[in-house]
Amino acid sequence: MRKFIFINMLVLLSVILAACGSAATPAETTSSKQVNIAVSTNPNPAMQGDMELALIITDANGSPIEGAKVDVSVDHTDMTGMGMSGLATEQGGGKYSIKANFSMSGNWTMTVYVRKGELDYKEDIRLSVQ
């Protein structure tokens, strides 16, 4: 009986030690996206009517992308055919802006195309308008 208890204690101790062992260090994560786009609106939050969409565009390393052609199109997700598009104006330091008029509140999808030299990038961004 003592041998049985000793073996059970040994197994239990092994399980506890394994559970308390050091966890694997998580791998360092880096963005696999070649372009990062941060969007802000003026007014904020986005409201129905005239508004400015400001885009901060950076590369995978966080450096601003300057001198790019930035096309923006916006479509209402619930109303087919309700949308607008245009070319954003460069403001410097990777910032681009475009004026928009949102004729109705709801969910919109903004598609941003960034083109510069060999770079040809497209991203869809959700936008909620109040």
C-alpha cells in the first residue's frame, strides 16, 4: 500500500511540476501588411452630412508613405448604388485627406487604394456614420 501511495504522489508531483514549468516564449509578431492605414473623421464621431476623412498611411515599419496616389471610395453597405469616390489630397508626413458627404447614417465600407511605384495596395475599412 505504501508503494501505491508513493507512486501516486510521484505522479501527482510530476503533473504539478509540468504545469508550473515555464511557458514557451511567444514568437515576436510583426505586421504582414505592407501598408497600415489609420482613419479619423472630422467631425468625430462620423456624422451624416459634410465630413473630412483623414488617413495616416505608413509602411510595415511605421514610416510614413509620402507621394502616393490615394484613391478613396465609400459605399453604403445597406443601400446599393449609394456611394462616392475621389482622390485624397496629400498633407505631408503620410497624412492624406478627402472631403465627403454622407447622405445617410449607417454602415459604410471605405475602400482605400494606395499606389506609389511598385506599391499597389488595397484595403477595405468599415466606417459607421451617425
